[in-house]
Amino acid sequence: MTGFLAGMLVLFGVGVVVGAVIFRWQRAIAALRVLRRIGWGYVIAILVLAGIYIFRDGGF
């Protein structure tokens, strides 16, 4: 089940990228913009959590 969901997410991502880059579909470009913002939010959340763990454990 997890492999199936991961495969579907990969296919969705490839479809959005192909639609945005090759076919210039406005809906795909907007979806790619949203996915990019979600990705940056995820990266920022990981960095904030790492900072909290470092602060909590007493630094480097």
C-alpha cells in the first residue's frame, strides 16, 4: 500500500512538471508553484526543529 501511494505521488509530480514545463498549462504551473512553497515550508520546518533540538541539548 505504501509503495502504491509513493508511486502515485511520483507520477503526480512528474505529470505536474511535464504539464508545466513542456505544455505550459497554467493549472500545472500554479500547482507547481504551490508544491514549491510546500517544499520550502518543509525545509524550514526541518531547520527549525534541528535548531530546537540543538538548543535543547546544549549546543554543539
